[in-house]
Amino acid sequence: MRLITDADVARVLNLPDAIAALHAAFTQFGEGAGAVLARNRATASHAGASVTISAMGAALPASDVVGTKVYPTVNGQFEFVINLFSAATGAPLATLAANELTRQRTAATTAVAARALVRPAAQVLAIFGAGTQARAHAEALLLVHPFSRVLVCARSGGEAFAAELQARTGVPVNAVSAATAASTADVIVTCTRASEPLFEGGLVKPGTLVCAVGSSKPVARELDDTLLSQAGRIVVEWLPAAQSEAGEFVRAGAGVIDPAKVVELGTLLAQPAVADDQAIVVYKSVGIGLEDIALAKLVYDRLQAA
């Protein structure tokens, strides 16, 4: 069994390859070849402090892998570890430090969804947030679509992030208000720790793609009921996870989310449907074990071949 460090992961994993691997994994899942282990959490408190342990996973027999991801949460910080096993023999393959993998997998999954959902004519990308995931998402989204302008909205650090992103990509980037970002952008990505909606949903233009990725806790939401009710389609990674973990689902008012408008990403990739360019589309991510195990297997295979 191999021990794989974050440095090992960073050496062999990149966003273009992560996007390709996740597209393949979600397509497999949409065709019925795979299973997801739902996230479970347990929290204990002692001497005024608390710690949470979380676990999730997936079985991808077509890729000869099954595995789990486990991580503690202490003072709002995470440390991720993935355990991989052969789906054919059950033998343990590797244990991976997965902080770098997690940074890439969330943004790469959003890029998979965006590539399938964004209108070809989309020009303006808006990023809410200025942290690790905001940076990863800006990089990933610019890989899959030729945006001509990027808007950044953040409670702090927005100006610095905008300058850094423009210098790195050559694309014009401006720090703006939430209302300007929501009303101007063709694609909106929210990567925050907000517990309440970031903007008024009525500001969003017809045909906009809104990707909400900042929270996987049912008490927190980044999008309001107005936007969810206006959406012509709501795409999720795995419906049971969205229904139990996404605040947008858990806290939505009665009748706000029409079940007929909700589709899983794997189904969308395996069975593409004709898009309505005037419909608002919401992609809501909470992160599922399928993403972690698919990328961990990619990393393991590359290191074994090296």
C-alpha cells in the first residue's frame, strides 16, 4: 500500500486532467456504473472546544476502485485523507493526503458542469469570494470557456484578488458590488462561507448560469428562493446529497424547487438535453465522494506508472 503526500498529488494532478477525469466519472455514474457513499458527520465537545469527523466515499468498479475520504474539522479548518482499495480484489492501494486534491476537485467539477451548461455567447464571469476556492474556480472556468471579462465580489481582499487574476490571465478583472456582479454576469460562481443569500435573485439575467459551491451544510445558503424559483433547471451532483446538505434545498420555501426541474450532473452528461438559452440554470454543489475517489485513482495510477 502506497502513502501519497500532498506534494505527490500536486506533482501529477492538474486542472485540465482533473476536469477530464471527473467528466468520465460522472458520465459513468449517470449510466449506472457506480455508487456514492453519503457524507456522515459526528461532533464531540470538550472543555469548550468541539471537533467534527466526517466521512464520504464512492465505488467505481468500472475504474477498479472503491474508497473513502475522511476529515476532521477543528476551528473551521480541514485536513483531508483518502483511502483507496481495488474494487476487484479489495486490496488496499493507497492512502493519500488530500488537501491539494480537494482544492482542485471542487473547481474541476464546477468546470465539468459549466462546460455542459454555459451558453456559447457568455462573456462575463462573476466570482463571489476571494479565497482558495475562488481562485481555483476562476482558473478552472477560464479553462473551459473564453470569458472576455471577470468580476470579483468579496467582503475582503477583492481588489487584490482582481489585480492578481488579471495579471495572471491577461483577462480584464474588476472588483464590483454584489448587485453589479449579479446583474451583469453571464456566469456567476459563489465560493463563500456565507450563511445567507449573497444577492437578490431577481437581479439575475435570463440565460445566466449560477454555480453555488460555497457550502455543504443545510443551515447555510448562498442563493435565495427568488432565484431558485426562477431557474428553468437545477443541476446537482447527487440528489440525496443536495436534499440533505444543501441549504438551498433544505431552507427553500414550500414549492420553490420544482422536482421536475432538478437533474443530476451524471444524467445530464450521459443523456444531454436541448438547452433553453433564456433559462436561468443553477448548479448546486455540496461535494460528493465520487469526485474524490475518481481523482485519487488518477493520482495513484500516474504515480504507479512513474
